[in-house]
Amino acid sequence: MEDMKDSQILSTFEHSTAEKPASPANALVLDACHVGVVLRSVVLVQWVMMVAAMFGSASPWHWLEQVALLTGAALPGTVVWLLAICVVKRWLRLLIIPLQQLVAVLLGAVCGVYGCALLAFADLLGSAPWWASAASGALLAALQTATQVLRSRAQTPAATVARLRELQARIRPHFLFNTLNSAIALVRAEPEKAERLLEDLSDLFRQALNESGDAVSLAEEIALAQRYLAIEKIRFGDRIRVEWALDARADDARLPPLLLQPLVENAVRHGVEPCPQGADVKISTQCRGSTVVIKVSNTVPVDHSAGGCGLALDNVRERLNLLHDIQATFQCGLKKGLFQVRIEIPL
């Protein structure tokens, strides 16, 4: 019977490592549905308009008039261009990157004409510069697309570093050894509990060995953290007191894989392990409109350092920024004997 259980666990590990991630879809050059991209595009266009207004401006007041005039054409055109790119991004992803760039530039030319038309219909232009507006729109679209491409290339080494740190910050080796020792101790006295322990460990490492890197749901991360804490509960018994406050509306939020488990492990490491009386660990999720708030907190002994925002927590912050850009926030700190990590992500 024990040989059969061992073979099942080994087959689970072999299946996990043998799985190949599906081939990713074509890379999207410009995701205009992202708040960070929208803000950067609007700021870039506004700066260009402010500099362009300097040419031919005889005085600061004349420059302000020119800025207002150019902004009246450029800003609506930019917003329409971003909306158009956002609407067609599903089809853009099907194209090769040069064609995506060409579509973005052509849409920029159309939106440039649209901005010029707004001023012409408002009778703010003597002679509407249609061709110049189309060329300006195409040039600004090309500039914004190139800026996004350069930013993506700059993120590539950052993503690689975050990935390496993720590998380092995964389940600690001594956690594996302690868990196996606990299972050995339970095999004869409580075989059913030992079996559940090994099953939880198997599921935990199946996720840890997943190299696809695709975003997962918050519900999946919660389930993984629950399995991890079930293992630690066997080790620490009443020393670890866990409280869950979960909002089902937040379950569909997307996270980098294996993001919540290091936070929970950090709470056990700095809260439960150093304290003979144990510690309280609380994990909560809450949906606030279009934002999901995740909190992981633990009590900390008075004479023990919380460890600060170390490697594992820095890794969490970097991976969140790579996935959600400015839409994600990460905060951590110690206050009155309670160490808390607070994350906000879009739903």
C-alpha cells in the first residue's frame, strides 16, 4: 500500500515536470486598454504639443494660445486613437508585429485628421491643414508605438531578474525537509493524516514546478495558500492560528503564479517560528468596485524583527508591476506588533 502511494506521488511530480506550456499568442506591441499606457501616451502628446507651440510664438501669452489650440486637436485625436487600438487589440494580436505597427500608424493618421476636423468645424482654423494633420497624427502614433516597444524591451531584463528571484523565493528547502519529517512521524501513528500531508505537498510542488508563467486567478492562489497552511498546521499545531476573510467577488482577479504563498510563508517564518506562543495569521480579500485589496498580516514578537520587505517581498512587488503596471500597489510594514502586506490590483 505504501509503495502504491509513493508511486502516485512520484507520478504526480513527473507529470508536473513533463508538462509543456502552451505556445504563447503573438506579442501585442501596444495594449491601449492599460491605464499606464493611456497616461504615458497623453503626457507624451501633450509635451510634444507644448514644444511645437514654441515655434512662432512671440510671447508667453501667444504660446499659451497655441498650446490650447494644438491641445484641442491633439488630445481628442489621441483619446480616439487609444480607444480604437483598445477595441481592435484582439485582432491586432493575430497580426505580426510590423503589421501591428503599421495599423497603429494608419489609425494615428486618421485620428490626426479627426482632430483637425474638430478645429475646422469650430471655425478655429483659417485653412485646415488636412495633410499636415494626418502626417502629424501618424508621426505621433509611430512615436508612441516606438516608446512602448522600447519600454517592453527594457522590461525584458527586469522580467528575467524577477523570474530568477521568484525561483529563489519559492518554497524553502528546509520547509520540504520539515514536512517530510512530519510525514514520516505520522505514517505509522496517523496514516490518513500523513497521506493528506503528502497530497498537499504534492499539489504545492506541482504549482511550484509550473514554468508557464501565465497569470492565475486569486481563487487559485488562495487554494494554494490554504494547502500550504494546512501543512504548517500539522507542524505547529495550536501555535499557528489562521483567520480567513475572503470576498468571493475578488476571486477572478489575476495574479502572477505563486505570489500569495511566499507572503503566507513569510508570515509563518517571522511570526510563528520565533514565538513559543505562536502567532495569529490573517489573510483577507475584498472587492472595492474595480479594485481588489489583498492583505496578509501576522503578529510579531516584541523582541523579534519582522524581516522588513526582503527578497521575497521585493520579488512580489516587481512581479506585480510587470503584470499590472501602475494599476497595482504594494505596501508592507510593521506597526504595533503587527506586520502587514497590502496589495491592490485591478479586477
